[in-house]
Amino acid sequence: MARLSVDLNRDGLHEIAVPSSFETDGPFEVLLRNHGEAVHVHLNIDEELSTVANLAESNHYVEPHSHRSVRIETRPTNTAVTGRLKVVTAYGAESSYVSTTVSPPGTVTKHVEVDEQLAKPQRDEPTPPTSRERLGAVVSGNMSPRVAGISTLGICGVLVVAAVVENTALFVGSLVVIVGLFSVLAISRRAMTE
């Protein structure tokens, strides 16, 4: 069954988004997709369209962030009939029209309607690795050689500066940091193998 999608409240309260035209060769459904607050929707078919289409009920309540389908029956026709489907919200304050064509049976090619939001690339932001994951990379040897080399040079540089300056506190502090680092690596390696 053909489906005409109507988006409600997507960009603002009582806002209606509809395609400019729709074609079917048999009964179809109007899918009311509500992206916000609860809304009352009134559907109406004009005189021309009503010669081949029948809308049983015109007023519809759509819950917040939900959808509702409304079936519109059609009668077979030998020639295409075009009319307008009117979609109204806010008790007549907002309205949109869809040029709707009912064609003879078997003349409309079935196609899949793609929501325009699917056309936008969906990219998840990468999450930064946790401290444990970074430490695991170092322990398992997955750290890039460049990063490992720069880290080693940095530690050696601190030791050399501490020795040249003959600052005992700096030298001892650097040794404590290095011993602590190796202790953490050893404990992590043991924890990862268990």
C-alpha cells in the first residue's frame, strides 16, 4: 500500500512538512509522524479528489513523539484524477496541501520513500580512550614506535637535566615517577593476563 508521510512539529509547534505531490493507483495511507507535542490534525480532500477517494474520518489526535496511520480508500479509475489533500493543525492556523493523483490501477511504479534525514551523514563522535585502554596499549605493545620513542626521550631528558643541574630533589622525583610508571605497567600487565 502506498504511503504519504506527513511530519508534524519537526521544526516548531504545529509546523507541517509534506511532499508537494503524491501519486497512487489504489488505496493509500497517510502516516502522521509527530516529532513534538500532542497535536490535533484535520485532513480534508477537495472536491476533485473526492470523486475517486474517500476519507472516513477527518479529525485525528496524535500523541507526543508518536505516529498514526490514516487509511484513504480509492475507487478504480480509467484516467488519472488529481486533487488536493489538505493537512491542518492548530485549529486552522497552520495548513499544507499535497497535490494528490489517483491513477488507473497498475500504472504507478512502487518506490520506497526515503526520509530526508537519512540523506544526512550520521557520524558518531569517537570516544577518547580511557586511561586503562591507553595503558593497555602501552603494556601490550600497541603503542606506536614514535610515541614510545618520544616518551623515552622525555624521561631521559628529565634525568639528564636533573643530573646536570645537580638538583637532588629533581633527580629523585624523576626516579620516583619512573619507578611508579614501571610499577603500574607491571600491575596492569598482570591484571590483563588474569
